[in-house]
Amino acid sequence: MQPTAVNAILAEVRALQAQGQSLVSLMRGEPDFPTPPHIVAAAARAAQAGRTGYPDNRGEKVLRDAVAVKLQRDNALTYDPGTEILVTTGATFGIYAALMALINPGDEVLLPDPIYDAYQSPIRLAGGVIRSVTSEIHNGRFTITAEALEAAWTPAVKLLILNTPWNPVGSVTTPAELHIIADFCLRHNLWLLTDEIYEAITYAGHRHVSPLAASPSLRDRAILVNSLSKTYSMTGWRVGYCAGPAAVIQAMYLVLAQSSRGPATFLQDAAAIALTGSQDCVTEMVAEYGRRRDLVLNHLPEAMSPEGGFFTMLDLRRWAIPSNEIRQRLMRDFGVVTVHGSAYGPGGEGTLRVSFASGGDTLAKGLERLAAGLAELRP
């Protein structure tokens, strides 16, 4: 197991700050919006009403019902809240529980390259072996082709992890691409683990479609993972959920019951309000992310235009300088923190990930320093 790239870089940041250096971070994927007031108020009401005991380890019924409503409303998916939905301590635990339920020692797991690096450790914890699926850049966006999937497949592969919108690269997987992935999974009898935590944050006419809505035949071989962290700016609340076939959800429940036991009861009550109440707060936050995205694209000619999420990749491949070396020089010499693309796999080499999850002075000052640093370092 290894620390995530963000945690490793944070250790460098703290060391430099201890020496008195001023740093601006364009690194983390944490929204800077406060959790919407009506959600906070719902948690307070629930706590004051005594909803502070042990939760139902499957998830409180009110939240499982709310998840079922949300999946039908937003994704055109129908799941039984009694047997096919599990509430988890964030999406991170949902991914862990799914892998522990499905992967046996020696099973291979397909991971697109580049992809969020925190998938790797839970695969290894489950005894799995990682196999990379090489991505390609076409028309300024990362994509996975049928040929790349077939090239990565072996008889030992059991599961494919898909993240859409795709962290770190910002692609929103299209229905045509989803059909290719679904056909591949069905043809090789694979499980699909679909991580959809950025689903609400899309731009410029792009729209998230769940792989299960694009290809309903996947339903019996797929686990959907989501959380409230990004959509509702609830990162510290640690509330997520999974949907899938009843037998796998039951196995995941057994993993959860021996580990996290699920989020606090009063937090689950508030999460149910978030999912079923007015979604105006989401619309407003996504509009602000869109303005920040435009600001980034206007300041950085190397930025690839993200279709979803709140990261952009800077395409510096022609520089022929290792991305980690560029990142370190930008942080040390220009006081701006980013993530090197190679942290997410060899396919990310030659890029930097820049976050616009934080706006205001942080983004303005960070872009100023980043633009100055790139101008100075550019070959």
C-alpha cells in the first residue's frame, strides 16, 4: 500500500510551510462551498431529536429510500431500497467493500490509465492484481477504446473500474463509449464498478449518463458507487451509497458490519433531505464551477477543457520534462501546488492536474503564480 499522491504532496507542503514559504494550493478536490444551510439544519434537528444512537448498518431506511428516489429521478435506475442499496462511509468505503466482496486473491482488476490513484490500495487489500487500460487523447480529451480494453484483458480479469466524470482527466464518458465498455464487460463476463461521484458537475452541454442506464443489461454485473461529498459540498460528512444486485450488496454489508458500521444516524437523516429536497444549491454550485473553469482556460493555454468535475489537465507533453519535476519546481520556486500527472499512472506523464474546487483569491493568486511559473519553465 502507498499514500495517495495528494497526501504525499501535503507532506512536502507542510515541510516548506514550516520553513516559512507561502504556498497556494491548486491541488485538492475539496469544494470550498459550505454545506447548504438546509442540510446543516436537518442534521442539527435530527441530533437534537435524539438521533444519535447506532445506525442500521445497511443504512437508515429513510436514506435508503431517498437513494432509491434519487436514482430513479436522476439516473432512470430502479433499485429496491430494502435489498439492493447500501449506505457507506463515503464512496471510498463503498469501493473498498465492493472489492472485498467481489475480488479473490489473484483476480485481476482493470484500471484506466491515468486514473485516481486511491483505487490501487483497496485492490491490493482485496488480493487483486492491477492491470492498466491505456487511454488515448483524441481532440483534446482522454478516452478508452475497444482495442485498449481487449489488449488489457486476460482470463484472470474479473472486474473493471470506471470513473465518470473521470478524475483526473475531466472526460465525461459518452453513451457510445459506455456501450463499448458494456459490451466488453458482458462479452468477458466481468463485473463493472462504476464510480459516479462527480455526476452533477458537468459543463458545455456534456451530461453524465450512468453506464447502467446506457446498458441495462449490465445491471446484474455492476455496482454503482456514489456519495454526497462533491454534489452537496459534504466532504467531511462521509456519507455515500452503493446500488447493485442483492447478493453482492449483502456481501458488502457483511464487510461494512465488521468495519465502519456506517455514518452517524443524524447525518443520514440530513443526507436524505439533501437527496430529496430542492436541488437549487447544486445548480448554483455547478454554475460557479463553470465560471472557475472558464477562468482557468482563459489563463492557461496548456489547459485541456474539462467536460466534468473540477480538475483540468495541463498538457505539457511537448516539454519533454518529467511532470513531477515540473510540479516540484512550481511549488518550490513559484509557490503554487499542483499534482503531477504521472501520479495517476504512466498515461498521465507529461501533464499536471490543476484543481478549481476552490475559487476566489485562492484560485486567482494560484493561477497568477502558475502562469508565471509555466512561462519561466517553458522550454
